[in-house]
Amino acid sequence: MSDNIMDMNVMNMKQTVARAKASGINISEYTLRRAIKTKELPCKVIGRTYLIHWDSFLRWISCEQ
């Protein structure tokens, strides 16, 4: 990826998976989609793009919600 995903706070699904893997969190796009569909992981939808805030993702991963 051309942009540095480690400095981004809001990312799309693919960027979130890439940053998670770079941070040592092994998660699939399917798991993210399922968490969004069940409303476990909050996100914003712009058209067909799901935007996920990194802090929300970390809270979801660590079960802080």
C-alpha cells in the first residue's frame, strides 16, 4: 500500500486487516464483516465502503465494549 496504514485512524476493511496483521493480530475480512453485521464492531458506511476507527477495532478485539 502506498499510504502508511500505521499512521491512519480511520481505515477501510482491507486496510484494517493489513494493520491488524502488521500489529500481530491475525483476523480475516470475513470476521470483520460478521462483527459489523452483528453490530459488535461500530463503523460508518459511505456508499459500499465500511470505515472502521482503529480505536474501536482495538476495543472490540480486547472485549471492552
